[in-house]
Amino acid sequence: MNIAYRNLESIEELEQVVDLEVIVWELPQRDATPSGLLHAMVANGSLVTGAFDNDTLIGMAFMFPSARHSHKMLWSHMAAVHPNYQGQGVGFGLKQHQRNWALDNGYHTIAWTFDPLQRG
């Protein structure tokens, strides 16, 4: 399996992220993060990463700039991998892509949302 990771910026790509959220978390469409919001956040310093198997989006991760006690950091808010690709290292690859982007953009801390009631 040869997975490619890249930053997502276009509305068309971000619409695929919304579709993946709905599949992975079995969400009603209205509860997924709107692509317009993702687009505005990416245009202002956030990162949405996509994992692709050829041209198919199979995973995504979303993080945004934050601060705690005047300490600049990134908040990794969500990550999802299509059920057919879970357990194959795609999530790890997404996190490594986030890490590299963070270092390239002057961030040294990433915190994340974690729900201990959901298996990872």
C-alpha cells in the first residue's frame, strides 16, 4: 500500500473530508464540520491533512493554532481513517505529517483532543 499525505485547501478536497467524517463516525451530515469552516480555518493558519490511496481520500487530520499560558501551540482536533484502512498505519502517517508541518511552521508543541471512550 502506497499512501500519499498532503495538505488540503480547496473546497472540493474539504468536502471529501466532511464525507469521511460522516462515514467514520456515522454522523448526520449536519453534525460534521462544514467544509466552509475548514476552508476559512486553513486560509488562516490551520492544517487539514489528507491521506490518499491513489485519488481516494482514506484518512484526514485537522489541527489549528492555539495558545495556553502564552505558549504558542497547535491543537490536533480530529483524525479519521476510513474503516477499510484502519489498523494499517494510516493514522500514524497522518500524525507524522502533522508533526513535520508543525516543525516547518515554528511550532514545538501539539496537543490533541482524545476521547477515552472511543477505541483508537
